[in-house]
Amino acid sequence: MNAGSLHKSGRASTRADMEGSVKAPANVSVFRSFEFSDKDFRRLQQMIFDYAGISLNSNKKPMAYSRLTKRLRQLNLATFGEYLDFVESSGDDEHVRFINALTTNLTYFFREPHHFPILVEHLMAMAATDPLVVWSAACSTGEEPYSIAMAVIEAFATDAPPVRIIASDLDTDALATAARGVYPLEKLESLSPQRLKKFFLKGAGAQAGYARIRPEVQRLVEFRQTNLHDGPWDIEAPVAAIFCRNVMIYFNKATQTRILARFMPLLRPDGLLFAGHSENFFYNAGDIFRSRGKTVYELAS
């Protein structure tokens, strides 16, 4: 139905004529549209920054509408203003739902594959009496930490390599998917047949079309919820390597610098930081990290 449909008050809506309003996407089946003014969006931008440090661009207004309207329907609310009031008054549970809806979890196995040979060479050259720790700091649905686990199993030629992987994310829904370790087969298309056979169990019957990560890979990874922007980090130093890829682009420069400064005391003196291909920390954190090339960084001093 269009913007002329009835909302919960029974009055014909004229929201489509309101300045700054957003219609529901045409390909989404809805029973009504929701008032979402530019003022509402600016308020939403400030809230997601305050809660998670995410700087949401002005062109993300349709995305925010699309992702949050399901929650408005569940709560039987007519406007985004009402929903934002509800988020602010409801505490942590609704904050988590709000953050989960607005975070992006684009990832795949062995993304930016040039990083993994650098990582395993780095780990194998390190002397350690305890298992070396690798932190996947924005692990999303688990593809990155499981890729790290597969790479170190291959490099050390054992299912029990001297490596622990801590995988964290802000999004609790993504973490739940990661902990299950079950993926549709199309998500595994970037893997070679050899890796698919060695590291996954294909489903049958009701689970046909899915595959589960093998237990020997899964037990190398420990999942935790962590807010990089705020609060304590449950990460024990020293860490041999930090993967923080394709997440810093969502933070402003001041937040990036503050997070990078918090990474510094966690890393071993010879530790490495792996960044995303579109991220460059040279200009805002050159006194903390220096580039080794290929979006890999080491401590500047």
C-alpha cells in the first residue's frame, strides 16, 4: 500500500508530502509507510555515534529506513521519532537491537587473501611458551577468525597449533551466527575444494545446502562481544596480531586514533595490525603505527 494508506490512528497518511520523508522501498512488502524526517535521521546519526562510534553518512538514510521498519512494525509505532524515543528510554536490550540493525556485516572467507601468508610467517617466526593470541576485532559472522584458524592449522601442520584466536564484534546477531559455524554453501564459494573438504562438514537431509565448520577449527576460536568505541575490552595482552579490517571506515578520524592508541599496549612489541584495503592510518596515527606495506602495520616505536 502507498503513503495514502491508513496508519494506526485511522487517519489517511500524507507522509509522502512531508519534507525529508522517506518512502518504503518498492520491493519491500509493507502494510504502511513510516514518517522519517531529516530531523529524525540526524537524531539517529547522533545516537548510533554515541552508542557505537559509527559515523553514518547522510546517504545512508534509505538504508536506515529499510533496516529499522521491521522493528517499528513489531512495536506498532507510526513514526521514527516514536521509535527513537523508545530506544532512548528502553535501555540496553533495545540499544543492541538498534545497533545490530545498523551495522554492516559484509564478509567472506579469506577476504584480502594476501594477509594470511604474512600472518602465518609472522606467527611461525615468534618464540613463545604460551599460545600466541590473534584478535579478530570485528569478526562479523565468523568468516575472518575461521579463515585465520584454517591458515594456522595448515601452516603448523596440526589441528592443535600454538595459537588462540579471540573473535569479537558489537553485533550480537552476527556473533550468534559465527558461534554456530553453519553457512550456506554459496558463502563458501571462495574456498578451494581441498579446504572445503578438510575444514567443513556438508549437511544432508534438512541441512542440505549448508556446511558446518569442523570442531577442530571451531575450538581455536573464542567469541566475545566487544564495543570498540566504548567500554572495557576483554582482551588479554600480549597479542601477536590484531585484525581490524574494514571497520575503521565507519568511525571518524578522532575515534580511529583513540582506538588505535588502545591497540598499542595490547600488542607485543613485534606484533602486527592488519587493516582493510580502504583504510590508511598514516595521517592520523603515524606516531602509533608505521606501515609495512599491504595494509599491514607495526608499532612505530
